[in-house]
Amino acid sequence: GLAFPGPVLGMALLVAGLFAFGRSGAALDETANAILRNLSLLFVPAAVGVMQQAGLIAANWLAISVALAVSTLLTLVVTVLTFRAVARLQARRRE
């Protein structure tokens, strides 16, 4: 089977809950604000991991660069297509 990351599943459940109830509760607002206040701390483990793997990154810099460029372009294309689709749906609702 395919591995499915827990954070992705959690985010999907959060979005589903927000759509189902139409609002966020006070507990969610409080939690989100606490995370946002300390957001910079969440980047420390990632930065340490990059520094620990500096040799591996240096050996594979071309593949990493290509993967980053392709994924960035793909993200931009999907974002534009999604925006256009939502704009069309909103225009139809206004008519």
C-alpha cells in the first residue's frame, strides 16, 4: 500500500470539519493563534536536518533543483487552473 502522511490526513479532516460546521470554534482559533505566535520555532528542526544532510544535498543538488523547479511550476499551473475554475463557478452563481 501507499504511505499516507498523518499531517495530510489531519489537514483533510480539519478542512472537512470546517466545511461541515461552517465555522471554526474558539478552541481552534486559540490553537491556531498559539501556533502562529511560535511559528518560527517550527522551522528549527527542518533547518537542522538540512545542515545534517549538507553532504548529501551537495552531491544531489542538480536533481533537487530540477525537482524544486518542476514542482513549483506544477503548483503554479494547478493554482491558476483552480482559480479560473472557481472564478467561473462564482460568475455562474451571480447570473
